[in-house]
Amino acid sequence: MRTVIKNATVVTMNDAGDILHEADVVIEDGRIVTLFSSLTGEEAYPSVEKRRSADVQIDAEGDVLLPGLINAHTHLAMSLFRNYGNDVALKEWLEDYIWPLEAHLTREEIVAGAKLSILEMLRGGTTTFADMYMEEDAIAEAVKEMGIRALLCPAFTDGSIATRPEEVKRLAAYQKPEGRIQMRLAPHAVYTCSPETLHKVKALGDEWGIGFHLHLAETREEDEQCRKTYGMSPTMLMDRAGLLGPETMLAHAIWLDDDDIACIAARGACCVYNPVSNMKLASGFMPLEKLHRAGVTVALGTDGPSSNNTQDMFREMLIGSLIQKGHMLDPTAADAHTMLWMATRGGALAIGQEKDLGSIEVGKKADLILVDFRHVRHTPKPEDIEAALVYATASDDVRLTMVDGVLRMQDGRFPGQNEEAICQEAENAWRKLHEQKGQHA
Ligand SMILES: [Zn+2]
């Protein structure tokens, strides 16, 4: 199977930050085999024949081709709780709204929420996500079916430590070398996992030879409570349990002191910035510049669609940039290139798939998106394409999403998926949950 995307403006996100104009990309068996720009005329193209003999030709004149976006921290199934439990702090949101509903969630409802989120992601240009939840093996089935790429991370708490290892075993059956589904373990947070639980999760991760994905230092209350209970910060507690390493993703990472940042950098752990959730729950500002200065890789994520309330990575880039500028009183903070890097390369590094994902380069997997730049929002034709992508583009401008070289969304349609049925099932699941909550209130 050979696909050619022709005449695109390609934001490669390679190390040099190259942007190619009037470029053609040739894809074979899910990988990029050729990248050719007629303007540079460089011979990256072994044969014109390859272009002519393509099975699928996509004319991308007027479009910008980007690496698929990587949502490095989310909770897919929480799309069912979208627009529910608003304008409260994290503790109240979890205890009064989310946890009582999650107590009733069935496997089928989790799948319904996950499918809804996958549609939303493919629609908005996300090709890979890192999820933290329960029943991840059921979510794996939805991922397999819908063709997106995922790092699935079963969430451990003191309450679930007994049953979760079985789920991990079931999930592992979906994990294949080079496959679209990979897994890590997710000790939820210091306020839901005792040190004993953290040690057990660490031992299980070592047994499977996989890394971790956790919530860290999200609120001031978490930091204060942890110091009071254990005499150390959440970062130091997670480190003491052996959970910080190059294959660890730390979501939020807001309330960090200089020692915490030095520790994260020394261990080579990656952080995930969740600006919209952090602003909505009034959790605080990630010390992004300090983390970057310490050499920490920072990726970007939406967090669950209940505290966001979308999975829109374009909105995340915009707000993530603006709040850093405002917070730092520095217009150079979190510039457009940095935000794009976090949503692509940073994500690939954080999930440990830098070899295959995050940039448009020969040899990498063809996880690609086309953004329509013929829109009135992109008029006049922007000189600074990265700025246009971060400050002016809306996720609805994405007109094509491809994962592993396969078209998963084109012009708002999802080949092979019944969008209406997926939305209806999510609607039914939410109605049922809401009624149940009413009965138990
Ligand atoms: Zn989260």
C-alpha cells in the first residue's frame, strides 16, 4: 500500500525545525519512505515513479501537514462526565462529583466513553494518547477497532491494588512490539496510594519491564498534606518508591520546589503540562520555564474531558502558551514552536516512542494530520506558520487524520466508524449513570 500526500506545506518538527513548501510525502506500509520538496529540489526522492504509482493520492495544496498530535495525559472514559461538576476545586470535584459516579461505571460504559473520546481526538488531529483509568483492556479493544495509537495505563489506588494486576495481564495481550497499543502502570497519586501500594506498583512494573504514569503535585493541598504525613514532597515520596525514571510520565507537576525539579531532571522523568485542567480547577501554574532550564522533557495533555471539558490539543496549545506568558509577565514564554514541540516531539519522548513518532522524517511512522489553511482564519496567508497553528488554528480546521498510514478521519468523516451510534451509546451511558446517581443521592 503506497500513499502520496502532494503539494503540502510540511512542518516537519525535525531537529532543525524545517518547514518544507510544496512538498510530497510518500508512505509505504505505514511508514514515511520519502520526503521531497520541489522548491529545494533536494534528492530525497528515489523515483518519480513512486509518486505516479501510488494507491492513494491526496492533494494537500493549501494544507499544512503536521505530525499527529500526542495527548500525553487523559482519562478517555470521562467524556461521559463532560460538562458535569464545574467550577469547583479538585478535591470537591473528585469527592462530590466524579468518584460517586465512577463507583457505578460498568465496563460497557467505560468503552462507550472511550469511543466517544477517540472520535473527538481523531477529529481534532490527535493520533496518540496516554490514558490513565480502569478496564484498560476493554479500552484496548476500542483502540484496536478504531485505529488510533495509545499508551494504556491501568490506575492503581489503595482500593484497586488487589484486582488491578489481573487487568494488567489481560491488557498485556494487546501489547505487541511496534504495535499501536503499549502499556504502563499508573499509581494514581500520593493522596490515593499509600507507600505500600506505591512499592507494589513499582514491583509489578519491574516484573513487566514497563514504566509509569502518575499524577504529581497537582494542588497545593496535595503538597502540604504529603509533607505533613510523610515529611517530604510528593516528588520525593514517588522517588523513594523508585517510581521516577526515564520511563515515567508526571502529569500536572505544578507544586515543585527546586529540589523536586533537580530530582525529576536527574532521574530523566518527563512531565506532562495540562494547562486547561489546571486553570479550570484553579490548581496553579506549571513551572514550565524552570523545568525546561533543568533539561526536563515536557509533553502536553488535556487531562480528562470532565475537567477540561474537551480533548482539543489545539486549544491546549493556545491556552498553555497564553497562561505562561501572563503568569510570567513575559511574552516570549511558551512560544509557538515550544508548544508545537511539546504536542509532538515532547509527547513522543514522554511515551518512549521517539524513534517512531513526533516528527515527519523518513523512516518514522505515518501518523500525520492535514490542517486546512484555506480558512478565513488563515487569511492573509501566514508567514509564521507555527504561530498560525498555535494562535489561530481551531481543531475543526483539521481535515485529515492518519495513523500508521491509514486514514482515520477525512473531512469530518470517520471511515469504517458509525459516528452516530458511538455518540448515542455515550449519551445512553451518561443518562443511566445520572439516573443511578439520583437514586443513591
Ligand atoms: Zn489526570
